[in-house]
Amino acid sequence: MISVKEALEIILAHPFQPGTEQVNLMNAVGRVLSSSVFADRDLPPYNRIAMDGIAVRFEDLSKGLRKFKVAGMAIAGIPGIELDQPGTAIEVMTGAVLPSGADVVIRYEDLQNEGDYFKVLSGEFKIFQNVHRQGSDAKHNEELLKPGMIISPAEIPLMASVGVSAVMVKTLPRIGLISTGDELVEIDEQPLTHQIRTSNVYAIMAGLKEAGASCSMYHLGDQDPEFQQKLDDILSKCDVVILSGGVSKGKLDCVPEALEKAGIKKHFHQVAQRPGKPMWFGTGGGKIVFALPGNPVSVFLCLYKYIRPWLLSSMGAATENFSAVLDKDFISDLPLTHFLQVRVHQIDGVFRAMPVPGGGSGDFANLRHISGFLELPPGAGLCSSGRAFPFIPIR
């Protein structure tokens, strides 16, 4: 049995080797950018009106002029016009090009309309007031986005604004998710009293979908006479296989043996942690295999502690490390790393974690109450309120 630290180091030392591919902009969310994105022009590309009102000369204002005759109107979507007469103003709308010759915009809220004139009510002005200056956000050819970043909805409008309709991203592995167990039926079936609906593979699929990946789902019964043949076939189709169940010490827990028969070399089996102790990891023939316990909380913990960080690391994406402080004393007498289920709230910028009791690693209903797991070291003993520990968020 190895430590949590050793397990993570071994997993991260066996990355998937991604290539690159081009995807449509709207299919890029969650994917990892593989090439830089540059500004194809200044942002904004012109001196942009930031407030509805009038555009005037600062020189006129500095001479004490406070009443301006309207000489025209500038609206968004038309070429810029010129303010060519001293003592006059151009009425302007948000988004329009600042008229040449003008260098101050005064809001309607600071004006009084008097027919063809506007009277200025406020008294302090500065050059380019209420103007979004050309190039103030980014300059032409400036690098806007760097390779390795995970694309979020916030990057989509930025890429659209510089004409990026297709994005170069890292390719994703072909992932196969296998549920094992004779007691499992599909979610749209009515289980008998001795059966349960499969749920673990849906949890894994959802967690990996957040990271941009898609998966194929399979099921193998414990006593299926074609278990080995079917496993071999799934391995031939996938780059990564993640199994749930069949890795403990029960008489029907045949997954480790079947994987070794399939040519997958075991790197470790069992991690000194709770939940998720029976976790198995191996590689072989260009395949990467995670075999997780069948208990749903164990699956969730292993997904967020090991598999998602491994996937993002393989793509060259940076992963964030979080910590949280306990909100009440907690005693952990386990000789293993204890991943404590907690609900987190924020006070003065600090994540504070409240332990959430549950029914153990089989109580997946308890997941709806938690924000993630607090990682307590082996033999931690009394963990006092206010003490900080690594935090693994699940939402």
C-alpha cells in the first residue's frame, strides 16, 4: 500500500500524450488551448464613446464655455464624423466613434437640454473623459491568450472579437468507462429488490465532461463468461479505461487479474486513504487504466483527487491548489489519509470548512450536501478549528 502523495506522483508520471486539433469556437469551452491567440487590431479599434451625451473640446471647456450648440450626431455603426467648429458639440451615443476634434464626453445626466443647445451643469472635466481609448485593452498583435489555458465562457467573446471562429486545442483521449457488478441495471430500468441502478459511470462522465472530455460507457457483469474478451475489446478501442468496482478482495473481484491478463502492468493497488483505499492504476500497450472501488463516494474522491488533475496535467493545463480551514474541531484517528466530506463557505476571503457527517463511502446521497473533501494527514488526531488543510472542491 502506498501513500496518497506517491500515488499522485506515479499517476502524473504517466500522462496521455495529446496532439492538437481545430474545433469550432462554440465547441471550445472546457478544452485546453494549444496555440496563442493574438489581437488582429487594437482593442477597442477606435476611441469609443462610453456614455450617451455630447462630445466637445476640452479647450472650449477650459475657456469657461458651458453652453454648446449641437452640430450633429454620432451613433454606433457609422464612420466617425468631425467636430470642426469651436463652441459646438456632437451628440453621441454609447459605442459610437469619438468625433475627430473632440476629446471630452459629457453625460446627459450632467446636461440640460435647451432646444438646439446643451447647457453643462457639472464643473470638473478631464481630457478623454467617458471615452474608451483606442488600444487601451490590447494593442494590435498583442498575445491575448496563452497555450495551456482552459477555455471558459469568458474567453469566447474575446476570441470572437478578434475573428477566431475555429480554435486550436489539445486532443482528448478516447475514454471508456466500465461499470462492473451483477447487481447493476441501467438507469431507465426498474431494479428488483436485490439490484441497484448504475450511477458511478455517470458521475465520472459528468466530472470529465466539465474538463472537456467525452466518454463511452460499458458494463461487465462479475460472472460474465466473456468478461476477459469484452475487457480486451474495450481496451483496444480506448486510450484510457476507467473501471468502477471489482478491485477489492472479494471472491468475485476479478478486475486486477483481468487487467494483468490484458497486458496492463500494475503500478499500484491500494492507497493509504479513506475513502478509495482499493484504487488500482496501471499502463500497458499505450493504454492507461484506473480501476476504482465500487463505492460511489470513493469514486468521486478518486475522480477529483487523481483523474481530473491527471487529465489536465496531460494537456499542459495548470491546476489550482486550494486550502480551507476547519470551522470546528475534528478528531481523525485514522492511520490513513482521511478525505473528510465538508461544506465550505467563505468569510473575509478564507474558505472555512464544516464537516458533514454521512453514511460512509456508500452514501452518495450525502454528496449533495458537500462542497468537497478536506485532506487530513494520517494520524492527524485533534484537528483544531482554524487549522488549514488542502481542499479538493467538487463544485
